[in-house]
Amino acid sequence: MTRSELETVLANWIGQALTPPEQLPQGVDPAKWAACRFAEWWGGRVGDVLAEAETAAAAIRDELTRLGGWESLGEAMHEHIHLQQALGELRALLGLAGEQSR
């Protein structure tokens, strides 16, 4: 995904929000409407990539455990926990907290 693609999509939602008020449902705030549409689109784009990263992290955890886990690879296991926490925080920041893979 390129910056120009992001700008194009965002410009589209802003443009639609700024059209005559009667084109949006009555009582809908145009800024909130545009932000919601963009967040849905963005979440769909990054959700799949984030799920792939979480799947890879889970595979790393499984392999570390198979190779001896905490007894043999304690520092690697510790770093892996940080990785999983960071992915979880990223998922929450993106508003995708309810869609976690493993």
C-alpha cells in the first residue's frame, strides 16, 4: 500500500462527507462518517497483514517451546512475549482488538 493510495482513499471519504448534507443520513456528522468509513477500510487492509504477523509469532513460540522453551531459550522466550504484546497493542490501536488470530 502506498501513501498515494492512502491519500486517494481518504480524499474520497472526505469528498463524500463534504457533499450536500442531504446525501448523508440525517443527523450524521460528516467528519465522524468519513472517519468511520476510512477506519473500516484501513482495518480491512491491515487486519490481514497483522494476522499473518501473529501467525508467524505463534509459530516462533511453538518452535522455541519445541527446542527447550524457558529452560534452554529463556531470553528468546522473553523477547517473544514482548513481540506478542506489541502485536496486541498494535491490534488495539488499529481498532481490531476483537479480531485477534491465535
